[in-house]
Amino acid sequence: MFVVDNTDEVFKIAKTEGFEVLSEPTDTFYGQRRLLLKDPNGALVDVSSPIPNFEF
């Protein structure tokens, strides 16, 4: 898992670089924005960022 500042920016880069996107960025119920990719070797890559000002 990689925690980044902005999952949507990573998504844009991944698309332009030709990574296989398994799940586009979505908000989770626990306060993260999450993206799933497959790297060139076939490994699953989980990328997430905290949702600003998230409250339960």
C-alpha cells in the first residue's frame, strides 16, 4: 500500500503511463480515497490518500 497526498493525481499519471487500472479512485467509508492498480509485473498496488476534513 502507498499513501500519497492526492490519489487523483496518481490516477492521472497511471493512465498516461499505461498502468492497468483495476479500480478508479473512490471514497471509502473510513476516510480514504482509494485506487487499485496492477504494476507491469502483475502485482496489485493499493494507493490511497486521506480525505481532507473527514469526520465519522
